[in-house]
Amino acid sequence: MTRLTVTEASATYEAAMRNVRPAGPGVCARCHTFIDPSYAVCLTCSRQANTLDVVTPITYSEHLGQLHTALRNYKDGPVSVQRYAMVRLAAILWRFVATHEPCIARAAGVQRFDVVTSVPSGAPARDEERRNLRTIVGWCEPLGDRFSRVLRSTGSAVGRSYDEHRYVVTDRLDGRSVLLIDDTWASGGHAQSAGHALRRAGANAVALIAIGRHVQPGWRITEDETSGERLAALPRRFDWATCCVH
């Protein structure tokens, strides 16, 4: 059986990937979604606490596009489809982290992240059943030896919004820096809730990498422009040498 290299596996969804824009006019300073240039952050980010030093999506993920489908299928598809997507998403994470972890660490004010962990599902039972994100991080060689499942869902939070009681941390993190991994950033409620729990446990820096920053193409940024139009204007060739905090 032919074994895929990280470069070959990561190229599977490359045609659907778009480099995330750095914070600035028209781009949210926290989550890097497209916004009206009159504002610094998007409406969702403005309405919830910011517990993360850096948020770094690898790529924009267009709703119902190829990458968005992969980010759904790796959790919910048939077993063979899950495996196919997991291998390729792990390769995307691996290839990106191998180049850009130093950029993200500098942006978070640290030299290197001491602990790597993933954002759990909101429901404890679902998190136990759906361990595919943890598996992906474990496969990622630049991260795997630092991975620790320190976050657990309390099951007390309702919906997907930010909630200080959504997660607990199973170990003290006094003075340590943490790199959080998530598959998709949509509203950021789970990720920001996880950041709160990590800081409460003593983490001195918390940064997040999300594989996809979800984009609804029909969302109207201004009267004259939609998110889909902004996305379509980006270069179609994904550049692995850059990131939104590079």
C-alpha cells in the first residue's frame, strides 16, 4: 500500500484553502473573519470575553465547500470517510505547525508552548465518543509529544456561546503556556470558554490554532459586499509559507 507523505496528504484540500488575512481594516482583530472596515472586531467577538492571546485559523472554510465538508465528515461521516478526512486534516495541521508555531508563540509572548490540548465537545458523552480531534493532534508529530487531555466538559453549559463553566481543567498549569487546537472556529464560544478554564488553572499564555475559520458566503459585510465576495477576491493558491500572524 502506498503511504502518503505529509505534503501529499495536505495537498488534497489545497484547492479549497485560502490564506487567512492578518488583522486590520475589514478583518476582525480577534478571529480574522471579514467585517465592515468601520469596526475593529466582529459582532460575535465583541459580545464575548477574550481569553486567548492569539487566534490563528489555518484557512478560511467556506460553508458547504470542500474543506467545510471534510471538517464535518471527519466527525460524522462513515468510518472510511472519517479516516480519509482525518489523515488529510492531520497533515494540514502538521505542515502548518511545523512552519508557524514559532510565529504564534512569539505573538503569544512565549518561546514555545509547553502543553498542547484540544477543545472538547460541549457534551461529556459526545466528547468521549468523538475523539477524532484528539487523534488528529496525536498524529501531528510536531505536537504529539506535548499533547495532554487537560480539558473536560462539565455538561452544564447550554448552546454554543461563551460560558465560564463549560469546561474544567484536570491539572494545574501554573506558569505554563498552552496551545489549543480546534477543528473549526465559527462563533468561538467553545474556544474562548476553554481559554477561560486554562487561565483559571494557572496558564500564563493561551493561543489557539483552528484548522478552518468558517465563512458564510451570503453574509453581508456592508451594503455593497458579502463575505463570499471577499473570499473570492483572495488568491486561489494557498501559500504554506505564510500565516495570519506571520
